Amino acid sequence: MRRLLCLLSLSLLAPPQAAHAQPGTQRQAPRFTVRDAIQAEWARQPLAWAETQKALLPAADRLRLERTIQRIGAPEAPALLPPELEKPTPEAWETKAKEARTPQERFTALFFLNRLKNARALSALEGLIPAEAAAWPRHLHLEASIATARLNGAEVSPALQAFFDAMQKAGQVDPVRAQAARLRLVMAGKEMELFAPVRATPGSLLALMDAWNRAPWAQRRDLALSAFTSLSAESPAWGRMGLSRPKAATLTRACVGILSRLAEGVPKPAPVEAFEVEGAAWPCSAHPLAQWYGFQALAKLETPLPGLKMLMEQERPLGASSPLLLGGLLPAMRRQNPGQADQVRSRLLAGSDPIARAAAIEDLPLVPGDLDALTRTTWDDTQFEAQQTLIQSYARWKMAPEDQKAHLRPWLQHPDWTCRHEAYQALVKLDPAAPWPAAPRPTKTDEAILKEAIRLAERGKPVRLRISFSGTRSVTLRLDPTVAPMNVANLVLLARKGTFNGRRVPRVVPDFVVQMGSPFDTMDGGPGHTVRCENSRTWYGPGSVGMALSGKDTGGSQFFITTNATPHLMGKYTRLGEVEDLDRAMKVLDDLELGAKIVSIKVLEK
């Protein structure tokens, strides 16, 4: 029985080849099935299909094969994305803007022209008339894009203004997004006053603080240093941002988010005055996620402060008790107390926390004397961050090219594909003839993901996952295993194991994404394994579900849901599906607080 199971496992993972007729039998037409595609994309090896063989494939198989070759991405493989998406240029998108007719085409052209800071961005909306306003997709929000275009020098024509006015009358304009866009324009001197105050909720507080943070520090300085000495409904900040007075319960829910925005709003290099504000302690100041964001702000402070140096000498510097938080504090400690930073770095390098080890490796300015020992320790880490940081550090340490090659080549034999691919990417810059890495032996986790991926993809039906947040809020995901079978299977298996239950939401960016799935309640880490990217040219519209990455093939447990269209993610982040009941889901996601608790994620499939 054991021998039989081994043979079944090997056949499951064997790279697919074209079907050939056996001697003395009738010639069999080649096929490239769903199972073949999954096996090939897991193995990541070039596929040897002659054009004559491809021509014999059924149309669906031929399309599947072409997409698979693009996804594998081996040397000389054709690109998945067209040039205007792979390497956007103003000329290409100005042409696309002229040709745009559908809302999706118009939004995408406007979006990319804004990213290119092109003053002709609003040309993507030319030709729209008031009669079309009511039919514009409700959750395809234009508020931020129009503000960005104006800040880049675009002018709103009378005809386009008539369309926007009609959208307002049709209820197609979101008040919070409109106020956030208006705040940016007011602070840039493009408008004179804000709209009427919008209701203060966790979502609107984040959205308006995000908009406020985009203004230069000189414009925000006085309010930042005076209005946030405590978490108070009486603070003048809310009115100045276009918010009504928040309730105490709202501030309690939004506390971590507000602190995170204050931390993110500190410029780099940070002025000392930003850290000398005195006031009452905030109720969430000891929350690990608030500390995590706060340590990132402290890292921007280049001027040593005696008080900070003393605090960092304590047994729990600034309340950082876990290795992960100490790793997050290490960049700030390096500037404020280098001697203490050296001690902490040594402890983290020798410790058992891979995320903390990654921070410690990043803190090393030169090649360590015990590089071989560090490599052996990092080799066995279950989190890819440490391995990725070490592989990337060879170039950062300015090692001689031959020394870099000598340290990179062993990584091509690492049991994890992602390490092999990371090493290849570094090695091929030094040696264009570097070999494409071979497929690793499958782990038990790999086998389980592949088995489930094949089952779901051959079944061909959507998979539904319900995310339940604290406060009886929920969102249901509708995932497509025919497009991203391995990534859908991975989330299904993690959900069945209860991986997400009790975790926190560490990233909420209004009008962009809500991200979750970290086992550490930050944006660090994963489940201890990685999953191949399964990129597609499917549009990232509002409510799309995608995998968070730190590089190609680095997906794990972290995923995101978009709260507006995000065309720049298309073909670069695996899209798994979308939310069900977009109206209901957006009400939950637009008002979700940073640090919200995930009660459970359940698979609704029988």
C-alpha cells in the first residue's frame, strides 16, 4: 500500500507532456488538461511543446497551455501583460484614453494617466453626458481620481462638470470619498472650503486622515502637535478635516487606526517636535498593532533623543516584549541607542523568530563574520522573510560578484521553490547564463494543496468563504478555482484548519484595500509555506480578492479585498475572485476599523 501511495504522489506531481500514440495503437490527439496546467505551474519548468503539437490541441486546451507558459515565466516565455500594462507610458495611455468607451476602460485610462502624473488624465472621461451618470457603476468611485488629476494640472470642462453634477443627483457620489478628495484640494489651494461635515465613523476617520496626511508637514504641523495630545471628541482636528464630532465609542474602535495614521503622517526625516507632544495616554497605545506602526514612525527620527535612549535600555523597550516587536523597533533603536541595538540584533539573529531574524539581518551593514552559520540557521526558517532578506543582502553588502555567486548557488537547491526563485533572480543579474532552478521535491503541504486544487478546478464551481468579523459583521468571498486553483485551494485548507480565526486586520487603506491573514496580526509572515502566483488578465474591479505578496510566488495566508478598482494590480497579484453582494460588502469594508477581529473564516462548500 505504501508503494502504491508513493506512485500516486509522483504521478500527481509529474510535469505534463504532450500525449503520444504508442506503437501499434491508433494515434491519440494531444491534450492539455486542467490537471496538466496545475502540475506544470507547480513545477515551474519550461514546457516543450512544438507548434505542430499546439495546433492539434482543442481550443480551450491551447489557451490553457499558453496561459500556463506565461505564468511559469521561465526564460524567454512570452509576457502575460500587454506593453501598456507591463511598462505604462504617457503616449500609450493617452491613446487608450481617446479610445475608451466603457466605464472600465475610462477608469483604467484615468488611473494610469494619474499614476504617470499626466495633465491630460481627464481626457479619459471626455464625451460623458449627464444622461449616462445613473448607469455608471456604483462602486467604481471617481472622487479620488478626479482630485488627483486636478492636482496634476488637469482642468474640468463644463461638459464634464455637468456629468459630475448628474452623478451627485443620482446618488453615485460617496460623501466620505468626496470629502477626502475635497480636503486634498483645499489643502493644495485648489478649492476654498470643505463640504458639509460627514459622520465620524472608523472608516471616515481613516479616509480623512489619509487625505490630510498627503499635505506637506508644514501645513499639518500646528494641528498635529496640538490636536492629538489625547483621544478626545473635543479635538479641533475633526472639524478641520471635515468630520462631525465623533462619539466616544467610535473613537475607541478607531483608536488604533488614528494612531497608525499619525505615525504614517510623520515625514522623513522626522522633526524632533513630532515626538515631544505631551498629553494623556491613549487607551490603545499598548496595542501591538499600534506599537508596530509607532516603531515605523520612530525609525524616521534621525536626531538622537536622550529620553528615547534611556527608554530603549529598559528590559521591555517602549513596551516591545516579543521578538517580532523588537525587530520592528530595531531600526529606531539603531539611531537612538546603537549599543543597545547591537545587543538586540545579536539576540534576534540567534533566536527562533524568523521575522525578527529578517529585521536583524536587515540591520547588518556589512557581511557578518559568521555568515555560514547564519546561512545554516536561516536555511531552516519556516518564514520566507528571513531567507529573502539574506539572499537580497549579498548585493546590499557589496560582496564581490564571485562571492555573491558562491553564496547564491546553494540556494538553487533549497527545498522551497520561492527560495530557489529568489536566488535565481539575484544570480541572473550577475550571470545571465545562470540556470533556471529545478523543481523541488513536494512537501506534504504541497501535495495537499495540489490535490485540493485539482479537485476544485476539475469540479469547476466557485468556492464560497464567509469572513465573520467581531460585531456580527460578515463578508462572503466567491473564489474561482478555474483561474487560481492553487491559491484558492490554499485558502480553503487554511480556513478549514482555523488559521484565520481570532486574527486581526492589520491594514485598512480607504478607497484601496483591506488586507488580512497575517499569523502575527501585522503585515508580516505567512503560514510557513508559499504558493505559486497564478496571475491573470482579469480586471481588478471593486470587491476583487487578491493575494498579498513580497515578490513573485511568495503568497501564503495574507490576502486583500479591494474597495475600489485597482488596475495596476492586474497580472501582478493573483486574483482569486470577488465578494458577493457588493453593496452589502462595501458597507462593511468601507467602515472596517484597523485591528478588527476576525471571528472566523468558514468554507461554505459541502
